[in-house]
Amino acid sequence: MKYYNENERLKRVVEISTLVTESNNFFEIKDKIIEKMLDVVHPAKACVNLFYKNNYDYAYLVCSQTLNYISQVFPMDRPIGVKINFDEYPRYIHEAVEGQKVVYVENVFEDERALNERELATQEGYVGRIVFPLIVNDKVTGFMTCFLTAEDKISDDDMNFISSVASLISLSIEITSKNNDIQTLINKLRGAISSINEATKKLYLNKDIKSFLDHLSKQACNITNSKESVILIKNKDKNRRVYSFFSLDGSKSLEAYSNLEQLIDEKVTGSYLNEIDNIEGSKNINTYIYHKLINKNEVIGYIACINSKNYTKDDLNILSILAKQVSVAMQLYEYSKREVKHHVLENELKVLNQQQKLIMNKGNKELGKNRELTYFHKPAKVVGGDFYHTIKKEDGTIVAILADVMGHGIVSNYMVAMIKGAFKVLAKQFEKPSEILENINQFLFDEFDKMGVFATCIVAIIKNEEHKMIVSNAGHYYPIGVDYENNAKFIKCSKGIPIGILEDAEYSDKEINISKYKSISLYTDGVLEIKNEEKEEFGIERLKDFLQENSNVDKDTKVTNLKAKLWDFSKKSNFEDDILIVTLREK
């Protein structure tokens, strides 16, 4: 029986999450989800059935590619699946659906509830069966079943993993059924990030906090379809307050917001209400939404909007992003007054089609007469989460970061920008890579948690004159070094947990004597996961061989050879993920 480690499963959950969040059609990704799940769990077969329009008389078999006999008996002849009378299913499946619970039948030949499926089990070749209901908004929209042979053993970890996949399938079904609502959310989120970018530019160009807040209050009003909005910030003396107010009708009155403060719940960070009739203090307010501004666990104010026709959880999520930006901006504004130049988000949030310029900024570096730091980046078809940046300190030390945010699109784009902004500040404050990683993780943990993503990452400090490189690793691949005998090998270092998973994660440092190597390369998984026509991955051993074979050629030749190598392997020139390789090498 094959053993699957936690990292493999974590990676599959992230991959499935990416599929779900980037698609608005469950039927296009259903088979891929099941395939990825079965890659790292013991059952070899699984299928999915759906109920349509809350009709439990019929279950539609929509995913059966891993089955043999059943797929022949019920051939898939249309996208919505094969219509099957639900009464034909065994009793324990009805129990799972009606009770909204997981049901595990270890042996269908011994369990009376499975009496009518034993012939089917014999033909298909399974003994046990597990049913996972798919629940959306407290209603069962279908169920996933896993089939177990006599040799298969299922553990609690297996059950938890499959339950997580079932939840993601439920989310995909919900996204599909609410495609128009999701598209609206995407448009709103894109608008929110664009407005943050514009406002941040103004703040750093003009050092004018009032203009910054005025811009964001207007955007908050527009994005949430509100009539009015306000940003309130308490100063340190608690008595003086800074207001930024916007009204669609041009009103200058803040009267409504003196009433709104009475409605804000001290126990929650954000909320909304669409029916507030007969509540004391609700004069001139029909609906409202707010999110508190928090700095180092202290509430410093709030951003609020009123009188939209109907606020939603999506509006609250977007408002939370604006609130976070206001909090960070106020913190930086205070720093700048003390002449501490912490430009954390200086023009970092570009619109999505400018992602690559944001990621790769002056990445090639000369390190004296004998070494250079170079990189090769091949952007994916869809903007990804690969990220590389360097900073040269006054003493000539180079600080570099290479990261891979799990996922693609607007969420990974947003998190890449946040990481870059934090890195630019923290790289100048701390002397150890581990300290930089720990502080990036702590500084951005809430954002990672909110977005439901994480990032693997390596931070390296290169001291060329001392012939050493100090690295700290947050769950990323080991560097590959090529020594002077032209042997390529992994330079092993302690792998910490990826950033964005545990708020108090700790990291360690490893010092590398770079004089022992002709080259040392860092890379992301894009090149490793390129597949050929037989679905075989390029893999880390082929990359290691390539780096060894090309250790003596110049950068341009190396790039040409890599493109040729990847074409020979995959017969493709464009790929689903970014390809990013950073190399410290002799000139």
C-alpha cells in the first residue's frame, strides 16, 4: 500500500482549489478534480452524482471515468449526466443524503443496507464504499462515492482529505449555479484592486493622506453601490478624529454617521445589515456595511457605507481589502513623519495585465568581477504566482527572494504584490533571511488567511566578497549546485512551513560556501510540472541534468538550450505555469 505524505495532499488541495476558483463551470473540471484526488488517496475509483433543482427523485451520474463496469451500464451521453432513479441506490446512500453525513460501508457483502448492490460490486470489483454528501447552503446537491477493494485501507487522514475535496466540489457546484454572481464579484474585486493601486500612487507621490482617504472613500461607495461612505480614523489622543466622507448627491453632512457608530458591534471586525427598521440610532440609515481598521490588534477606526439596496458577503470581503489598505497606509504615514522610509506598497498593485513588470524588476545583478546573478522567466498563459526580486544594500550585499504563491489570477497577483512590498522594507531592516521570512509571514498572515492561499519561498543573502550565501527556506525546493567537477546536486537546507499557514512559524538559516560551486540555481515548480504527450512530467532530475550539462555556457546560450530542451520534451512553447529559474554563477 502506497504511503502519501501530508505535503503531497496539501499540494493536491491547493491544485484542486485553484481549479475550482479559476473555473465557473464544474462540468469542465470535474474529472480533473477526481483524478487529482485519487492521485494521493487509497481508493482507486470514485464517482459523483448530482441532484438538480432540489429534486431528489433522480440522481444524475456526472463523473464516472475511473469506473469500468458502471460506466458501461450507464454510458455518459450528455453533459448533465446519466439520469438514474434515486430509489435504485442502496439505503445507506439515502441515509447520507437525508442526514447530511458521511457514511462508510466497509463491506457491502456483509451490510444489509447494501443488499441490492452486491452484483454491481462484484462486476465493478469493489468491497467497501464511502458516501460524501455535497452540501451547498445547507442543502444536499449531490454526493461523491469512493470505492474500496479488499486491499484498500482508509485512514482518518484519508477521510479528512476526501471530505475537503467534497467541500471544494460543493463550492464548484455553487460557483457554477451562480455564475453571474461570481462574475460580478470578480469585476468588483478587480475594481477594488485597481482603486487601491491608484490611491497608493497618490499617497506616495503627494504624501497627502487626505487625498488618499478621499479617493478610497469614493471607491468604497462606488464598489458597494452605496449612497454614502465614510472613513474614520482615531488619533493617538483618542479625541481627535480624521474623517473622509463621500456622498453621491454631494452632501457634506456627517449626521448619519454619528448614529452609525451606535450600531457598530464591538465584538466583530466587520458586518452588514439590510433591514434596520425600528433600531434606535438608525436615523437616515436604511442599510449599512462596515469594516474596522486594525493596526497591531488595535482598532484605529472604521470604513463604512450606507444605503445600498442590498449588501452581501462579497461586499464585506471587498471592504475588508480596502480597510487593510487604509490601515497599512496610516501606519506608513506615521513612519514617514518619523523619517523612517517604509514604502511597503509603493506602486505594487498593478492591474492584472501588468503583473510581470511588477514581479521582475532589475533581477540581473553584477556581483563584482567574478560572479553574476541572472534569471530566466517564461510567463504562463495565465498570470501566475511566481515571483523574484533583489535588493542591493549599501554594503554591496544582495538580498534576493524567490516565491511561488499557490494559484493563478487575481488572488495570486494581489498576494505577490503584498509580498514584494513587505520584502522591500524588511530586507533593509533585518540581517538574517530567517528573520525576513518570519516577519513577512507575520505581516501578511491575515491576508493569506483571508485569501485562502499560501506561498513557498526562499530568501537568500549573498555576500560575494566573503564567498558565502545564507538561505532560509519556507517549504520550497532545494537549490541545485553544480561544483567544479561538474556534478549537480541538491544543496539541502531545513525546510520550514510555507508562509501563510501558521502565523508564528519559525525559520532557520543555512550558510553556503559559494566558492565550491560554478553555479547555484533556484527555481519554481513550473518547469518541473511541464508534461509531455504521455503525461510524464519534466521533473527535477531532468532539470538537474540540464543545469549540469549547461554549467559552462553563457546566459543567452543557456536560455536557448532550455527552450529547445522543453520543446523536445513537450512539443510546446507555451505552458500553463510560469517558468522561473534564478542562477548565481561565475562570469
